[in-house]
Amino acid sequence: MNLTLLGINHRTAPVDVREKMNIPEARLAEAVSDLVRREGIREGMILSTCNRVEVTASAADEVDAEPLIRRFLADHHHCDLGNFTQFFYRLRQEEVVKHLFRVASSLDSMIVGEPQILGQLRQAYATARSVGAMNGTLNDVVNQALAVAKRVRRETALGSAAVSVSYAAVELAKKIFGGLQGKTIFIVGAGKMSELAAKHLLRSGASSILVSNRTYDRAQELAAAFHGTAVPFENLFEQMAQADIVISSTGSQEAIITRPQVEKLLSARKNRPIFFVDIAVPRDVDPAVNAVDNVFLYDIDDLGHVVDANKKQREREAVWAEEIIDTEVQRTLKRLASRDVVPTIVALEDRLNRIRAAELERYQGKLAGMSPEQREVVDALTRGMMNKILHGPITELKSGAGEPESATLVKLISKIFGLSD
């Protein structure tokens, strides 16, 4: 095994550097093909997202892949990589295995537990396989990383708790309504936070969206992005009765949604519940609204408390996830190391089999008068002797696989039994 990973991520490099090193999805297959065509590189994979660019390679024994990867990146981006050296991290062997397991499991993400990275890694893996860049050790490691990520998701609650304000709004709405299918969203003010919350709500099953903003053109623009309907700001309350969920984030210095207005809304809705998410500072919705029956109001602080609690929960789950990964890393390394000694074991068995066959051939004349049953006894006798001789070296090779002295043991056994010839 000779694995090397060279990369940058959100912790080591600012966004302008990550942008320069980014490899677009459309060019990924071409880039991976270029990487593995370089002498000494056997396998390769490139993971390129907004938060990280990582090049992983499996190289021939005794080959230092890092300079080859650096040269590849410099050639691909037509730049002097020396200007960016400070931003890169380099991992080798066991470090690569553990890092890929942690990345796949979202323990290395900006938001721990976010689900997108697993899909991005799976796509990077599929692209590398499609161009023949995965066919050995690295293929096995990445495939196992995907399996470990599934185990982490299955056995921990790492990704189950919302850790952004917009996600928290969605989770609260789900709890209130028991599901979002068929619900209508009304966005008041076309800010970024409102837009993100609306995206999450629509993905969770909400059926339609209304958008109102003081600048009507902006309302139309955002409504078009969501295939929704723009509402003139002066008609705000005429249309709000249709909404099950209202997300408000304007720049108003005073409340634009008051208790009397909401009481009228409830009457028009025949007291069907309505959910307000007030992301504005100063607040858009008068806190007195919360006293109205069937009205659920959450402001930025309420959502923040949910996020903080969920972050603590994810931190607790991350501890268990790290333990799972440590166990899986050791299992994987043991399996890979065992595979590394297989050629020596095969060569050893072949060597003794050839010696046994040659000796039987040499004494063929003296065995000519033996019956078939007697020949079987001789064959079983010599095979049993050979297996007993093999037992010790093979046991040592298997039990020592992955240990620091494994390479020395392989060389010693190879020398004693003349396997190098």
C-alpha cells in the first residue's frame, strides 16, 4: 500500500484559494485520466467541492506521489503551486484511510453531519472508476469509506438534528404540522435567510410559495426561482390567509405583523394553525402574536436555541462516530496488509510444491513398482510434510501483516526460501 493525499479545505485555505484550485465537475474525468497517466501513479481520485479540493493517489512501491500530484495540479491550473504551498496538507498511508472515512462520514465538514459530502464523494468515486482510475487498493479504501459512512448514519444520530437556522425552521414546522405536504409558504422580504428556509421547506414537501417584498421586482425574481407567485406588498394581508407558514425577514424598524392582523387571519383561516418564522432583526412579528391560539411564532433567538442544542447533540454523536471510524480503519488496514503478504504466501507454497514435485520425479524409477494406493500414501506423506513446513512461516506472515516488522519478515522468509529467484 502506497497512498498519498494532497488537499486544501475550508480550514486551511480561504475561498479565493479554493476557487483557484477547484476542478469543475465537467473536467473531472479528464483531470483524473491525466493524473493516472503520470508515471508511478496507479490509481487516483479527485474530490472537488466548494469547501475542499483533494487529490488522492495510489502509487507504485517506493514512489513518492506528492511531487507527482503537485506537478499535476500545477499543470492543470497553469500556475506555480509554490504560491499556495502553505494552504495544502499532505497525508500518507493510514492517515489517508482515516481521512477518507471521516470525510465520507461528514466529520470533516464545515457543518458536522451534513449529508451532501457523501454524495459528492460517491460521485468522485464513480467518475474515477468510469475512466479506469480505480482498480486496486485505493478503490477498496474509498469503497469502504462509503460503507463506513452508511454505518455512521445508521448507528448514530449525527445527521438527524438541524444545525442551521433555516433547517431548524423546517424541523419545527414539521413538528407543528406533522408533515409539510400540501402546505403553502409565504415569504415576506426577499432576504437570503428567508430564501434558504423556503428552499428547505419546499424540499421537505411544501407545495406552493408566495413572495412579497417592498420592491416588487425582487419579489417577482424570487417567486420565479421557486415557481411561485409574487404578491404586491400593499396586498400582504389579503393573501397571507392562504399561507400555512410565513417566513419574514424585512428591514423594517418596527413590527409589520401585529396581533390584531393575525387574529383576522385566523378568522379567515377558520382557526387552522399558522406558523411564523421571524428571522428579522429588529423583529417583523409582534411577540404578542404568540398568545393567539393556533399561532406558532419563532424568532431568530428561538431558532438559535434549537440550533445550539442540536449542535451539542451532534458533538456527542460525533464522539461515537469517531470510535466507529477508528475501529473500521484498523479493520481495513489489517485486511489490506493481509492482502500485501498474499503474493509471498503464494510464492512460498509454489516454491515448496515445485521442490516436492521435483523430488517425486527424481525418485520416479524407484517408485515404479508401487501400487496406486501406495503412490497415494507417498503423495499424502510428502504433501503433509510440506504443509507442516509451511505452517510456521505462513502463520507468522498473516499474524504480522500490518505490523511495523512485516516488511522485514517478508524479506527474511523470501531470502530463506529463495523466493527472490
